[in-house]
Amino acid sequence: MAVEYHTHDFVPDVALAAAVFRRDPAFAVLPHHHAFDELIFVRRGRGVHVVEGFSRPFCEGDVLMVRAGQRHHYRDVHDFALESVILLPERIARADDGGRLAELHARCFAPCGAPPGHVALSPPVRERTRRWTREIELAQLRPGAADPVPALTALLGAVGDASTDSCPPMYRLHAEADEHQLAPALAHLEGHFQEADALWPLVDLARMSERTLLRRFHLVTGRSPVTYLGDLRLHHAMLELRKSHHSITEIAYACGFGDLSYFHRRFHQLTGLAPRQWRRKQRHDW
């Protein structure tokens, strides 16, 4: 089980083949999956990227590739800032001219079942990718003002050409059986996160002792159940802050926070901003 991100939350224009968003600072998001492919440019800091239970450390200058449907998250992050380019293969096919863009896209994303991609960029290439992402962003912010295909083609070509020799190996964090056993507990939290007693049934749902539950839960999610539930509530609060006009107080209570002061404090700990400041930021900066 994992939180699902929807394409329309990030690419409101149905004609776009790609879009850019940033997190600075970036935080250790919940395990999640989405319907789009993603190139994650690590602009600052370090941490560990976990994809389908496999982990690999990353640092500034790395690019992480995540295919549609893959569950992934970050853990042990330090001073982390990212710039993400999300890609929609079906729209790439429509925007393509001569098949070059689709070919480069296929080079960057390994077939389903293969280990997720991870490349290290040289400093000159990093700077060029910044320019290309700005050009893609211009097309995103001002539809029709610019053609994102040349910049996207250059970006995918640079990532595809990058050497993977310096990338560290991947390590399996937990057995698939752990995640299978926790699936009912995770599904319960995702369906009942607003409830004050959401944590109570977890031991029974997972059919294991409390001690075993805590250990396996941390292996799978990188969090304790209490922290996971708090982050899940924050995740939904952030989505509501972005897409709705409800007040911050209404959103906090609707997402399960019984203490408004705690919500503000926890929100600031995670994002470095107060909810009102965060809400004022541009939609793609999330």
C-alpha cells in the first residue's frame, strides 16, 4: 500500500508532455506511487531513496528515475532540495516528432521489473539541466508561449548519456512478506487517518505482536506508526491547501488534527514554513 499522487495535481494542462515542480527544502515524503514517470534532480543535500523496498544513497548532482506505478520515498534526508520533471508517456508520444523523444524516454526508464535508474551528472551537465528545466517550466506556466519538446529532448538525452559507474549498489530493506503482512494496517490508516483512534486496530489487522509490528512497520515505511499517521494527515492537509479554499483551521481538523497548535508546529517542522506561507507558494512548488 502507498499514497497515490494523481497526474492532475501536477499537470493541469492536458496537452503538456512534461511539467516541473520543486521542493526546497524537500522532506522525507510518505511511500507513494503515481501514474507518471519522474526524473528527480537532486539539487542539494543527501539522503536515501527507497524504491519497491530497495534502497540507494543519493547526493547532490544525482538524478533518480522512477517509473509510473513504482512505490518510492526518501529517508534519512539532510539539507535536501530537489527539482522534479514529471513525464507522461502517452502525451510524449503525441508531442513527438520523428520518434526521437520517445526513444530517449525509453533509454532513461528501464523496463518494468528492472532496478530503478540512478545516474550522477557532472557539474557542467547539471547547469545545462537547470536551463532546460526552466524552459520546460516556461511552457508549463505560459501554455503556447514556448515549445517544451527541444528542452525535454536535450534533458532526456543528457540523463540517458550519463554514466552510472559511480552509483552505489542497491540494498533490499525488507522482505516482500513484511509489506504483504502490513498491507491491511496501512490500508486502514489511509482510509481512516482522520479518526482519533486510527492506530488502535493495527496490531489485530497485522496479526503480529506490537513489538514486531513496530519493527516491520519501520522497515517498510521508514517511520513508526505514530509518525506515519501524522505524516499521512499532513499529506492530505497539503493537498487540501493546494486545491481548496477552505481555511487552515477547517483543513487541520478535517485531516484529523485535534490540536491546531500542534498542526502548525508539525507543519513547520516538516516543511520549514507556516501553513499560510506554504499555501502562498506557487502550485508547482510542492
